Amino acid sequence: MKTRLNITIENSVLSQIKDYAASKQTTVSQIIEDYMRSIVKSPSKRKISWKSLTSWKRLKISTSNKI
């Protein structure tokens, strides 16, 4: 069973991840679900660093704190 998850992210990040998903012929939801599965799958990956998030799948995300 699938459950809806609402997240808040910067517009530029959403735009980038949508473009990335389209280029891989998948969805943003599937990318997020796959990543979350990879985290919980291995105990050594439970601690997530910002560096790992920004380098994930070679997606460039702005690390600016501007909101």
C-alpha cells in the first residue's frame, strides 16, 4: 500500500529533480522511495550526511540556506 508524503523543498531543487526523473524515465516519487529504501536497507547508511544527499545520483543541489 502506498502512502502520500508531503515535503517542502526549494523550487529550483524540485525543477532539477523533475528534469532528472524525466531523463531517467521515472518519477520523483520513485527516486525518493528508492533512496529511502537504500538508507534503511543497510545499517551503515542510516546516518545521512548532507554531502551524500548532494552527490546522490550526481544531482547538483544548491546548498544555499536562502529560503
